[in-house]
Amino acid sequence: MPLSSQIIVIGAGPGGYVAAFRAADLGLQVTLVDKRPHPGGVCLYEGCIPSKALLHAARVLRELETSRNLFTGQELPQLDFNNVRAHKEKTVERLTSGLSALAKQRKINYIQGEARLLGPNTVAIRRTDGAVENITGDKIILATGSRPATIPGLPASPRVWDSSGALALSRLPASLLVIGGGYIGLELGTAFAALGSQVSVVEALPRLLSGADPDLADILQRRLKRQFKSVLTGTRVIQAEETAEGVRVTLKDDKGKESSGTYDQLLVSVGRKPNTEGLGLEHTKIQLTEKGFIKVNGSRQTDEPNIYAIGDLTGDPMLAHKASLEGKVAAEAVAGENAQYSPAVIPAVVFTDPELAWCGLTETSARAQGFDVAVCAFPWSASGRAVSLGRTDGLTRIIAEKSSGKVLGVGIVGIGAGELIAEGALAVAKGLTAADIAGTVHAHPTLSETMAEAAESLSGQATHIFTARR
């Protein structure tokens, strides 16, 4: 006789465990299945959190370097890479153990194993000891996430990392080639460069972070060119072979010029693919999109009425906080509530140095949608807080509708941009105007003042920059 549960959640990442927790809070009996010993998923074990622990160490080192003039002597503390790894592992252990405790408090049945659908209500679970058992559920929520995409033709070698391999922190390479100029590659490249690796980046598109506001991405790219050994855009890897010295890579730019170099390590960061293979979708009515994502409706319900899907399985943006929101929606929907996934805005953050964050519409997308826009920006060179920190390489930018002043989008580049973007997301989500932001008292001296002054500049009245009246 198979076990049974009202709700079965497959995958315990930031979408799955949030869905399980919300369903339990709504009074449902929940079984949560994942191959790892604790909830957390790739994000907590091999992605978001480990990368931020690594970036923290890198930021401390870079701040010491840039603040050298404040101290006597020339010697900087020496990095202990083993201690960096230990800090990362301690962070992961603390957070995953905390999630396990929360699952127990909610009386969630957590099963460590791999799950496969046998039908619309039945799941086969292979436990870590090899034993297989079936479990039935009234509803099933799929939250198996994604995995790094690969590039054909690269050698199968320990010298070729994906993001998970890089975050294992097995060693600090002398030279590192990052293939892909998206946020994951740039974050890891920033960290390894600060820790002492010579980092190069190659990106096939004309610029880094092609989905971000070009005015903000260009500021980041200029700084990265100083941090990295080289930044090559409009360039592809056409050949790679392992040698005794490392991996010899041949590159070709968009003008047809070829070049080559040997690197101690390669990091492949060219996107992610949804984990739908081996999930047993063929035993259901679930349909996939052309890009391989699971089709869902507004409540995250698939074409199989008893099964819901969330997170990276359902498409872009592949962000943890988007998955968490979908998890809450799906849990509320299976509990019988009229829940719909309709966020007004989803912020995005690139945790490089400086950070880059944005939400809502960019200037380009706003104009493409027919808005008559006004762009108000405030350079951090005029921020007292930024000057005191020695980090004036920032810009806060607000995209507003010209006639009403309604905030359509916000972009920020600078240290702590990921923390600052929340105010912009709130403004876009709630339909606030630039005048609403400007009229809110911001503490002094803080970087958040750059939001207020950017908003003030819409009317040409920013206190710390002068705009001539027309």
C-alpha cells in the first residue's frame, strides 16, 4: 500500500521549500522530496548563498586594497583559501539546518531521495540507500530547478568548471577564463579576481549583461576591465584542448580575427537549462514550450490539472525570489484559494563590484512600449556617503512617464545596489511617482539619498547637482 499525502512537492529549493512551508501553514499535509539531506536546493548549496559568501571575502580584500592610503605600512593580510572555503561551508550548513528545523516545526514529511512521476497522482521515490517506494498525492508541485548549460566540444576535465564546480572552491586558479558575460560568470569572475586569480571574460554578444540598461552596464564594464586581465565581447570560443600547462583556447571575434591563450581553469557560464529530464513527464499530460520549459497558467497549474510547476522549470527570469513567489501562489492555489502569479515587478541584482540592480522597464523598453519617458539620474560622485566610502563609481537612474511622473523602472549601479533596489521595486509595484520618492525624507548621509535626488532631478531641482533650466 503506497504512502499518501495531500501535497507532494518535488524539489526543495527556494521555490519548493517555500511552497511546502506555505501549504503546511494553510493546514495541508505536505511531503517534500529532494536529493539533498536538507532543504535549500542548488541556490543554497551550490549557487546564490555560496557565491555571496565568496563575494564577501573578495569584497573585504578589495576594500582593504582600495583603502590602503588610510593605513601605515604596505602589507595587506594574506588570504587563507581554506578559511574562505570553511566560511562558505559553515554558512551553507547553518542555513540548510535552519530550514530543516522549520520543516519539522511545520510537521512536513521530508524525504531525501530522487522522485519520478508515475502518473498524475503517484510519485516513485528512490531513497539514498537505493530503496524505492511509491507515494500518492492529491496535488503535486514540481520545483526541480535548473542546471548549468554546457558548450559542445569542451574537454571533459577538472580544469573545466560550471558554476557549481567553481563554488566547490577546490582551489584558487592562477588564471581563469570565464566563458559568458552574464551575471553568474561576472559574479564569480569578480570574486576570483579579488582573491588573486588573473581573470579573463569572453562574451559572444557585443556587450556584457545584454539584458541590463546599457548606461548602467557600461559603468560596470569599465570597472571590470580594470579588475580583469581582459574583457572580450563579440568573441566566441571555437576550440579548446587540455595541455600539460592548462587548457589552450582558440577565440574568434565578430570580425573573424582569431587569437589563442592557455588558462589554468575555464568557467563555463552560458545560461541554465530546466531539470525536466527523468522527471516522468511522459506519464502525464504536461506540455513543454519550444524552449523546454513547462507550460503553466496563472496559478502555476500545468496541463495535468493535479500538477503544478514553479521556478526555473517555468521559464525566465530564473531567479530565486521569482521561484519563491511562484511557490506561494501554487501552494495557495492547491489549497483552494484564487491565487494568481501577476507580479508588478521582479527586481534583478548582479552581485559584482560594483553591484548592478534594476527593476521595471529600462529606457529602451519603455520607449518601445510607447511611453513618453523622462529619465532622471543622479551620479554618485555628488553623494557625500559615496565620497566618504571612496566609491563614487555609481549611478542611480529612474525611468518615469513624463506627463504623470509615474515610476516605470529604476536602475542602480554601485556598492550595495542590491539593497537599494527594494525602494525602486516598491515604487514601480505601487505606481508611485518620482515626486512621491522625492517627497520622502531619506536619512543622511546614506546611499539611499541618491534615489531621492534622482527623483528630484526630474523637475531640475536636485540639491547636489545643478541642472540649468530651459
